Amino acid sequence: MDMNTIEAVVRTQDPAEWRDGDAWLAGGTVLFSYGSLAFGKEPLRRLLDLGDSGWPAVTVTDNGIELAATCTVAELYALPESDAVAPAAGPASASQDRAAAWTALDLIRPCCDSFVASFKVWNMSTVGGNLCTSLPAGPMISLCAALDGQATVLGPGGTSRTVPVASFVTGDGKNCLAPGELLRSIHLPASALASRVAFRRLSLSNLGRSGVLLIGRLDADGTLVLTVTAATKRPVQLRFAAQSDATVSAATLVEALDAAIPAELYHDDIHGLPAWRKDMTYRLAEEIRAELAAPAGVPPARVSGDFWPPQRKSPQHSASPQQTSSPQASPQQEGA
């Protein structure tokens, strides 16, 4: 951590306080790692600390789930078993109905596990920070984009706008935020949470950074939604309208991927060459298509990668925070 140019730390959530040389501070896991030159050649002068924002980490209603930008990975991981959505003892409750209806909650823990990070990161890193860092492998980007998340962005002039998370990230380390704008929250709609889902993730190394991460969703009306992340510089989302006579074919899927992802959009870094990322995107997309085309309750015939099907208890949380280590791959992991 090299932040020796910081002159002040200001506790505020008001974009009107913003000036050149400022950076918003939430968990700080990336900001403190990158140092004073995190955002260019000019060093940072002030940190605008969101630590006292008082924003509820998670708000659950019948309309869906609202995640504050300051919600930590640990808080999100706890959501599927929280009182807000987990079955409660005694008479039937709204939380029981949500737990039964919102099958896409199964995506939360695999996406959190995709950080392959220590408990220290889990308890500081935030959902909003992951989106704003905008790295291709950001698993909160994968989760929120796949569930049609809508990001609320606050501006310096008291303005507010809503942006689909699938469009929020525009490239490797790039997003749609203007200087001074602040990501306030992400809303996950109940309609997406009620969908059948499938998840696939691959890395070139055991418990390494995601090289390819795909999430599939089958909506109530039969629409198939496929979201490609990690393999590409920004999220790519494909939608296939329900077909009365058949499911989406493998050939149709290949044609759609060809059209949606040009060669230059595949990411290229130490975690995977573009050619490998492309090949694995097509492979995992076909696995997801086949899984969601099968009747509900039928286990997938093939699962490449790790963290799927979801575990009831993640190795990340099988011990006390002081004893935890990085999560282990699923016993069904298949190399690629």
C-alpha cells in the first residue's frame, strides 16, 4: 500500500463533495493495493469514505433484492440462509415463499466463491467496488449482469440515473461512470430471481482467477438468457425467445455467439489467451444450454469447472473466519 499523497479522508456520500484528485473509498481492497496512482498519472489527494453511509447492505422485498454498493462479499454470501429469504420455522411466511420461488439464489455462493479470496477480502471487499473496478473476471459483475441487475448511479448535481449492469462495464477496467458519480445500489428483480439457472466457471490454475465465467437463465416465459463474462472484456448477454416447438438448438447457440462476440472482444492476459477463452466459452455455453433444456430437477450430464452444482456449505465458511482458507473446487470439477 502506497498512499503517501493522500491529504485528507472525508466521510461523505454526497457526490457534490467530489473534486479532481478524489476517489470513493468503500472496502478499499483494490484501491489500497493499487496505491496513489490507481486512476492515472495524477496521484490521488483525497479519499471520500463511504464507511458511515448507513446504507442497509441487503434489502429484500417482493419486487426483488436491493444490494447497497457497500454490501460486502461476506454479507452477500450470508443472504441465501438469512431470515429474509430462508425458510423460517413455524407457519408459512413470506421468506419461505421467496426461498422456494427464487431459485436463482443458488448463483450467489458460486459467484462469491469465484473470488477465491481469503476471509479478510470477503469481509472488506464490496459488491459496488467489484463493479466499479470493472475487471473482466469480477464475479459480482457476472452475478448482477446475469440477473438483469439495475445499477443506481448518483451524480454531483443531485441527479440519479439507472443503468443495466450488463451495460455498466464497457471494457477492461472501464465503465460508464463519469467523474464524481457514485454507484449507490444494484436492484435484482424478482422475475430474474425466479428463473432456473446454470453456472460454469473455468480457470487455468487451481483456484485461480476466472478465465471464463458463464451464467444461463431460463425465465418463466421460456426465454433463455446467457451471460458471458471473464472471457470477454465486458459482459455479453444473449437472449433467445421461447420457441413453441423446441428448445434452442446447439447450432443456433453457436451462430449467436459468433455474431455477438468478435475476436477482439475476447480478453487477453496471463489468465488465458483469447483462443482458449473462445473455445471454453462455446463449450460452457453448450453445457448450460443442455442443462437448462433438460427437465427441471435433472442433474447436468457434464459440469466443467468448479463451484457448481452449489454446495449447501461452502468450504470458505466451513470454519470460523480465523480458520478459513480459499474454497476448494467441486468434486465434480472437470479439467479443460
